[in-house]
Amino acid sequence: MRTGSEPTTARSALRVRFWLTVWGLLWAVFGTVAFALAGRPGWAIACGVLWLVITVDMTMILRHIRQGPHYQPGPGIPPYLPPEDRRRR
């Protein structure tokens, strides 16, 4: 049913991605405030845009975490079968 070369049970490390976005969010907020206070509006805007991108990414990560372990990227892709127990063979 799947046509790609990825493993059928591949998963993203969503919790790691979440904590990395939290780290990036903290730095983006710090950069925005620091550059704004230092009178560097260009850099403050760049950090603000990065802040926005990180916030959108975090929203998507949290959405995927809430969907649970059987998140599927679209309605046309059926859920995968669990991996077979190798001891049975």
C-alpha cells in the first residue's frame, strides 16, 4: 500500500523534537528582546520571524503527539500493521 522506501513503522521522535523547539523558542524570544533593547530592529524582526516559525512547528508537534501512536499523514494512507514478533518464526 505504501509506495515510498521508508520503513512502514517509522516514527519521528516527537518528544525530542518538542524539547528542541522549546529550546529554540527560548533563544528566539531572548534574541528578539535583546536585539530590540539593543536598538537593532532588523535582527529583532529576524528573531521574531524565527519565533513565529518555531511556534507553528511546536503547534504541529503537539498536534501529532495528541493524535497518539497511530498518527497517519493523510486519509488515503491506511494504518500500518504492528511489527511481527520475531520469536514466532
